[in-house]
Amino acid sequence: MNKQLHDIKKAIDKIEVPHDKLNQAIHAGVKQAKTNGKTTRRKFYPMLAAVAATTFLTISSAFVSPTMAKVLSSVPVLDSVFEVAGDMGLVIASKRGLSEGIGQTVTDQGIGLTIQDVYYDGTRLSVGYVQEFTGERGRLGELQLKVNGKEINFGDGRTGKPLSDTQYAGVIDIAPVGELPDSFDLQIGLNEIGDVQGAWNFKIPVSKAKEDARTIESNQTVTYQDQTISINNVKIGAAGIKLSLTLTSPDEMSLQMIDDHLLQFNLLNDKGDALTMLDSRGTGLVENGKHVMNMEVRYEPLQEDSETLTVSPFLVPVDTGAPEKVENVLQPDQLPMSIDQGDMGSIIIKDIQYEKNQTLLTFETASDFPYDGHFQYNTLWLEDAKGNNLANNTQGYPERIQSNTYVQEFQKVKPNEPLTLVTFEMPYLKVLKDLEVAIPLD
């Protein structure tokens, strides 16, 4: 860690905060975050296991009780779940008219499920749904999928947000093992929601979006210790970017693990900003006596033009034990203030705004590590005098408003209420600069 970071306490006293421009950027960031509408994601993304699937072929609808009928009658009409509960890429795709409206509803056991829209472009297959219920909402169980009548292996990731006490909008990102045709019938079988057994079965048509994803080949290879990393290509679509790479190692246990560190990949624009990672997954096999993992990592789309994308490997320490908690009393009249996170640098609190329905905290990172648009692999929150976490239930992560500056939304508090800033002394994330691979986009 360079000396500049250690001397940050002296440096921040000289920072001038342009409040007018800052306010505009803050509210733009909050608006973007509300549009995305995702649930909290503060954990590392796991590799999604491939699941062999069987499915039901018949679309069925059970008797609708008077109570559920009342719930259904109060459901507002949504043009697109993607614009309510999707990430930035799905919002863009929906607003461009690239997603397909489905509007297919199945109701069983007093629970209504509507497949509202679907998007497929070669980088991702996403399904938007609305769940209607009474009482407590149950989580969707394991899906069974068929493509053109054939079972497929797949992993899935899920995000969403409540619309009301009886409604929930969600997005399922489906990651098939293997390529899909340009158009197909997707059969979705679901026989458990929460603790309720039932039958929610769908058959929906899927076609590749009018704006097809562009594939840019790289085919560059780098080596670190006994692990070979092959950067195959990137697929760039309206709703996101998919990086395809292959890891090869003589030892199965060392695939993606190097000296008790997990190997991960940022994707940087030509300004060095990390694109927001959505998920990653991989499948393994043995070839010529070596262990091979074919990986795909998905990111949100570029928000501005970039001449290159740079694949930037980094190492995440595993089994470091419980991190040391760092607490600082927030002093609004003495901003900016710095929070030391040890080897990972500092967080600089620049501004706090007390609004009618929320509290907005703006902070900057002083670190050599390029955090992505949601500040993943780090965390910061506010606590009240009783130690309650004031994170907003519908927006539990920060939103980047410029290169290393973020705004995070918290629950409404009074301007004179005592607050504590809480984070951790973060383990060091080592960027493997010598292994970075630039991919020209022209």
C-alpha cells in the first residue's frame, strides 16, 4: 500500500466538495439504483452447479379463491418486470423493445405466478415474473427446464423486489450448459413455492433479440504458477457482456484456487473502471490428463464508449477468519472524514443528505483495487444509537456515480440523530497486473 493512502488523513482535509454537482450526481445515482430494483447482493458470487432437469408439459390453472381473486384484481398492470426488478442491462433491453412480453399466468394453491417477459440475446436468458400471494411470500423452489422438449442442464440466479404486501416482482437469470438455438420453446416446471406443493407449469416461446450480441475473439493466454488462463472471447449485447475463458491446471483442487486464494476477474473499461459483475459459473472436465474449467462471467453493459475491455485477474483470500469490525462516529459537520480499512486503503465519507423518505450517504474509495459499480467485495453501513443497521431493504448496496465515488441509500433519520459508520478491516485483494489482457473493441 503506497504512502499516499497512509497519509490520506492529511490529504482529505484539503478536499473541496462541489456540492451543486455532487447533488446532481447523487440523485442520478439513486434514480438508477431504484430503476434497477435488485435485492441486496453483498456476498461473493458462487459458481452455479449444473442441474439435470425434468419438467411438466401441461399448463394448468387451479380454482381461484375469492381471497386470491381480490388480490389479483388489485395487481397493477406492469409493462415489464425488467424495468421494475431487473439490472441495468435488462432495463436498457426492455426500453429498447428488445424483450418479449409473455403475460402467462398459472394459479395453484392460492398462489398466482405470471411469466411477464423474457429476454435472450446470446449473452443471457432472463425471465421476469410476478408472484401474487396472501400471507407470507414463499420462495420459488427448484425449476425444471426443457428446451424444445429436451431436458437441459443449467444454473440460475435470482433477484427481485416486493411490489406490495401481496406482490413480488422477480427476475430469473438462466445459465444453460451449452449453446441454445436462436428460437425455441422454453418449458418451465415448478412444484414448490415455500412450503407449498403445487403445479406451476409454463411453456413460453423464446427468440433471440433483434439486436444480436457481438462476439469479439481474443484467444490470448497467460500463465500464473501452474494455472493457465485462456481468454476466449467477449460477447457484447444490449443487456450485458459475457466473458468466456478457460482455466487449465494439472491439479483439480487448484482450479480457480491459488495459494488459498480464489481467482476472480474484473472487466475494466479504458478508464480503468470495473464493470459491475452479475454472476459467474463454470463446468469442469479432464483433457489430456489436465483439469479444465470453462468459465463464463457476466457483467452489466458499458455505460459509455470504450475502445478496449481489459480482463483483470485478482485474488480473493479464503479462510481469513472473522474480519475486524471498524466503527466510527459520523460527524456530519466535519466531513470529509476517513475510515481506515487496513491494507485495502480507506473509505472517505464526503456527504450525507437527510431527505424526506431516505438518507443518502456519499463516499469515495482510496484504494488501489478497482471496485465495481456496486462496491462488491467491500461493505459499509450506518447504525443508529441502538445498533440497528439502517440499510434500506429495497436498496442495500451502493451505486457508483463516478469512477471511485458511490452513493448509498439508508432509512430516514433525523439530522441530529447520532449515527455510527460501520465496516471491516478488509483482507487484501491482489490484482495480477502482469496478467491483464486488453481486448480491442474496434
